[in-house]
Amino acid sequence: MTTTEPHCGKSLVSLGIVDMLLRRTRRVGVFRPVISVDSPDKRDKNIDLLLKHFKLNLDYEDTYAWTAHEVNDLLAQRKPDEVLSRIIEKYMALERRFDFILCIGSDLTSESSTFEFDINVAVAQSLGSPVLLVASGAKDDIDDIVSPILLAVDAFQAKGSQILGIVVNRADPVQIYPITSALRRKLPADAQLISIIPASEMLASPTVREIAAHLGAEVLYGEGMLDRQAHGYMIIAMQMEHYLDRLRPDVLLITPGDRGAIILSAFLAHQSHMYPPLAGLLLTTGVGPAQSVRRLLDGLPGIFPIINVETETFETASAIGSVRSYITADNQAKITASLQLFATHVDTGAYQERLIRIEPRGIPPQMFLYNLVQQAAANKQHIVLPEGNDPRILKATAHLVENDVVEITLLGQEEQIRRVLNREGLQLDLSKVTILQPEEAPQFEDYVETLYELRQHRGINMEQATDLMHDVSYFGTMMVYKGDADGMVSGATHTTAHTLRPAFQFIKTKPGISVVSSVFFMCLDDRVLVYGDCAVVPKPTAEELAEIALASAETAQVFGIEPRVAMLSYSSGESGSGEEVERVRT
């Protein structure tokens, strides 16, 4: 769930969504990839609300991955992959515990709101999750409401995310039909689940407590009544006999602190059944009530909230306009009102049906890479890298060693490897890897003998076997053959033929497989595709193509990709003919 702009009322929608889900399963979690908090000791308001109200079985620390400040620092260091990696890691930890997770995007309230929106798009794409867009309807012009929604839909769909639905919150009731009609005309067919929630004065009105906190006000009276809501503000500059008839229900009166007559008359009006009840008094200029007035107030019961600020009246009135009202776990009235609005104006049955019908569009690239690393770390293997002097290989080795994913053996001269590391500025602790120069390795003679025994029937002699074993591709492949390594990764500087030739000669194919083939994992923007064979068999027969397709599909399954096989040639559809096309069709 993500908003199209700041202050769309996502708390109301998140309350409604979690309530809807809890009616189907108790195993519901909430997660925010990035939270915006002023200090480490403060909690995210939205998460805190959901955890406390629904009593979710979830620790607060498990509900988010980063603070906005941490993400900004990492992006300044050009480490976007680290940001997404931790988000996926924290999300996957929750996925193992819960049947459903509501993932809530960033607030879009900072100066870098465009960047925050991009993060939301990237997270939805990385997690492969459908997107519920929450938009603000608190605008006079319909186009101003619809345009951000259309832009957001385009942005998410361009990255392969599916739109679950759109909720326009805080709309003027008279605009509900025009907004709905405009969206239905302009939205694509797969984004037509639209809900419009009307504005609520109760939810939009801040409490005196929120106003006092925002302004840094001192509470003079009414400490126990600070949760009274202010449905508006009135600056009182008139005499008592003139302003009393202008009072409106539940407004907060703003007046300089030395206006004793206004202070007392306002409280009396609040107490009288002849005038509307008031939210309280906000005194300005830092001048509190006179001692005689305070003595009078001290002797009266049930004083409504009176708060005091140092700022001038005009400055205070300007600042109060930016006070935001929040739904908090201790405000049951607002929670009840929110759930009622959601139930009345959102077709929860349609959302549940849509959730069931949405089909995954393949595994997202970031999730694929995360799963790959997790599988490797869970079953740590020993990998030999024959091209130990290549900067790309050493950079990859540093990353793998840092994350403790595999055991690494580098083939090459240690001094050469150190020179490359220094030249490239790479940080690799060589004490955590094994470095072997083939001819100096203790197993060299044993490997030569083994190669001679395996290939003597093909006319190879001991001298030739010794020469071949100096080759890092032969040495690395023999490590795998002898069980001294679990696998070999090569091809950064060596050709495919050079890399595969030793394996053809003495490792051979898997039982039941007659054709050696390869696959590429292509991490596209929105999915991972497996291409086979692109490197080994240049002109396969129809039978070989079929076997390659089956082997590629089996490899895809091993890596968590559901195989759907397409046979490709250079010709699309019916446009071409000839031997190459017919072989694929056959």
C-alpha cells in the first residue's frame, strides 16, 4: 500500500485492510521498508497504531528495515542494492511467519518525496507484490485528484507491478461520482477497482493535545481534556458582547494571554447550555492570565483546555494551519469512525476476490538474487575460481567472503592477486580464501596422474597430462572431479570452449542426459528468464532442442522459477521458413 502524495490518510486505509484480513486469518503482519522518525526513540505512528489496536503478534523492531536517514546515507554512498537487500531480508523473515503481510510504503513527506516514491516502486517490484494506491481527494479540481493517480499507475505498471486497486480518501461527497467517472475513463482495464471515501470532519480535526505538541505549548488547564477535538479555529479580537454570538461548536479560540475578559467569558460560554461547547483556548504572546484571573480559574471545576505559547497571534494562527491530525491507538473514537468509513465505502469482497485472482508474474530479480544467496549460505559450498587475477573475479570474491556465502579457492600467483587488489582498491581478506598456483599445489602430481589414467585411452601421455594440468581450467575442473571443490565458475577471461573442454573430457554428462547444454539467467526489470542453450550447441537437432528445453526447465525449477517453455528461432510467427525455423517447430 502506497500513497500518491503526502497526507492521503493511509492510517484509515491500513486499519481497514488489516481488519479485513484478520477476518480471514489471524496470521497477519505489517511491514514498512522505510520509516520516517525524528529520533531513534520515536515509533512510526502507522505501525504503532496497527500493532497496538489489533494486538498483532509482532515486535516493533521487526516491522521495518531502514529509517529514511539511513537510506539517504546509503544512496549517497551509491549502495542501492544494500538498501533493497535488507528490505527483502526483513520482509522474507515475516513471510515465513505470516499468511499475509501489509507492506506500507514511505510517507512522501520529505523534500526528497520523488526519491521516496521511486523507492516504493522499487520495493513493490522487488517483492513482486500487488499495489494498493491511496490518493487524496481533498482538492477542488478533479484533474488535480486524478493526475497523480494516473502517473502512479503508469510508474508501477512500467516496472511490472500489478495494481490491486485505488482508494481515494478525504473526498468531497459531492465529487465522489465525478472522481469515479474520470478514473474509470482514464485508467487501464486492469486497474478499475476504485473506492472513494468521503472526508470526515472528525478524522480531519486534531486534538488539543496534537495542537499543543505541534506548537510546543504549555498546558495551563484541562490536562485531562486534551483529547478534545478542534473542528476549527477563531481568532478573538472583539469585545465579549460581539464575539459570543459568533461562536461555533468545538472551535479552538486564539487570543492574547492578557485578555482576561475573553478567557473568563469563553469558559462561561462553554459551560452554558445557551452557547456551543468549545475545544479550548490557545493563549498567545507568552503573557499568561493575570494572577487575579488565574485565582478565579483555580477555584472553578471542569476547566476546559487552556494552553499558552510564546509566539504572536498572527504567527500562531499561521503555524496552527500545518497541524496534522493522526489516528492513534488510544483514540478509539477515531479508530471506530475509520473502520466504519472503510466498511461503508470500500468493497472488501471485491478486494478479497482480486487478491485471490492475481497471479504472480514470475520471480522478481531482486528476490531471485536474495533467494540465491540464502540458499548458498544455508548449504555452504566450496567453489574454485580459475581466473584469480581478474578484477571482476576478485570484486565478486570480496562480496562473497564479506557475506560468508561460500568457501573460495582462487587459482593464480598470490603476489599477482595482491597487486590487482591494490590497483583496484578492493578490500579482500586473503586469509579467508585459499590461493593455489597449480604447479605449486600439493595435489598437482596426484591430479596429473588422475588425468593420465582418465585420458590415456585417447593417447595422452604423462608429459602431456602434466602440461595440461598447468592450465587453470584443467586444474579447477580436476578439483571438482576429485571432490576437492563442489563447483567451478569460469569464463570471465577464458572462452566457453576453453572452460568446458576439461569437463567434456572427464566429468561427462549427468546420467540420462546425452547433450551438454547451458543456460543464462537473465534478470530483467520485472522477472527472471532462463535462456538455453546459448553457448554450447551451435546447431542442435530437433531432438537435442527438446532435451535442452527439458534440462533448462529442470534448472529453472531448482532455482525457484516456475518453468513455462517457449521455443525460439530467428523468425517470429509465420514470417519465416526454412531449415532453422522448421527444426524449432518440430
